[in-house]
Amino acid sequence: MPVHLRAEPGDYAPVVLVPGDPNRARFIAEHVFDDGARLVNSERGALGYTGSFRGVPVSVQAVGMGCASAAIYYSELIQLGARRLIRVGTVGGFAEGLQMGDLVVAVSATPDDGIVLQLTGGEPHAPTATFSLVERAVANARSAGVRVHVGPVVSSALFYDPRDGIMDRWRQRGHLAVEMEAAVLYTLGAIHGIETLCLAAVSDIIGPQGAERISDDELRAGVDRMVRIACELATG
């Protein structure tokens, strides 16, 4: 039994959705999965559930915020047999054309966090999603009429970043948005040979004058669209 996930092999399905927020994990289990999802972890308040979507087994596990927290849970899920991890999170968008609640599919994640270099022993690495999952996520989103943007994101170590102009420099280099976990997800996926993808709803628009926050109703709608697309990937 791992240290932070008080579960045994078989408690989690091979495919796990990995939000940061325990409340989002609970919502997915109670309102998106088929009836009868069971709680498999509550250690430290990091809620995890196993259930099914359209009859196919799938789990959801909260992983906290930032690469340091998420890496613990991603690693322990892999220890317990997970073979596909799909992040369902939020991003601060700064690319032109992004709107509140839009879906971002992260092809790659530039690591602005030293944990990736620690995992690779200091060797350069480009954290990249499993492309077959990228293709299917985009196709499913477009089929459902969801506004979707595909490209690189940045995984930052800091939510309150004091560096002047850093968001604009990331935007100028072609990034769509910033978040905090995808780079370590993709790196661990490469190290352990499992499938990984980050889907994220735009919860903030970051501009020269600061950030504009999404409304609660817009966020719920965007997250619901994202999660249902993730469940389609989980069961395909």
C-alpha cells in the first residue's frame, strides 16, 4: 500500500481522471460516473473514487496543486496499476482568441518547475502528451460543439509569480496558457511508459492589466464539458 493513497492494487481502474481539487473529484464521482461509485481514498482529504462511465471502469483521484503534490499521486497511481492518467484541470489563458470556459488540450508542457529536471537527472526533456489521446480529445470536442484550442502550455511552480512580463514572454513563444501540473504528468508518463493527457478549462484570462476570473456558472459549465470529454477518452 502506498503512503498517500491508502488503497490496494485493484482499487483503481486502469484509467484515472486526475483533477487537483477534491471537490471536483467528488462531483465527477457523484454526477458524471454511473451510479454506485465507491470511495477508495480519503487520506489527507485527497478524495479518490472508482466507478464506471457507460459501464466501463474508470477512477478519479484528486492530486492537489503544483508538480510537487501531483507527482506524489501520479507516482502512487502508477504503482497501483494505472495505465492512463488524464488531468482535468483549469488554466489561465493568455493566447489570443481564448474565452472563458474554452477547452485547452495541452500537446506539451514547458516545465517552469525544477522537479522535471530532478526526475530526469538533469537531462533535457520535452514533456509531451500521448498523441492518440490528443487526437481523440480534439475530435470529441469538435463533434460536441465545444470550443477547443490545441497547443503547448506552461507548468509553473508559482501561482503568484512576481516576475514582470513573464506571461507575455510565454505567450510570445507560442504558449496558450499556464497551469501547474501537466509537465510532471507528461514526464512521469514517459518514464513509466503510460498514456497521459492534460485537458483544462480556461478559468482566467491573463492580460497586460492583470487577470480576469471566470464566473462560477461559466466555470461549472466549462468543467462539465471537459469532464465528459475526458470520460469518453477514459472509456475508449
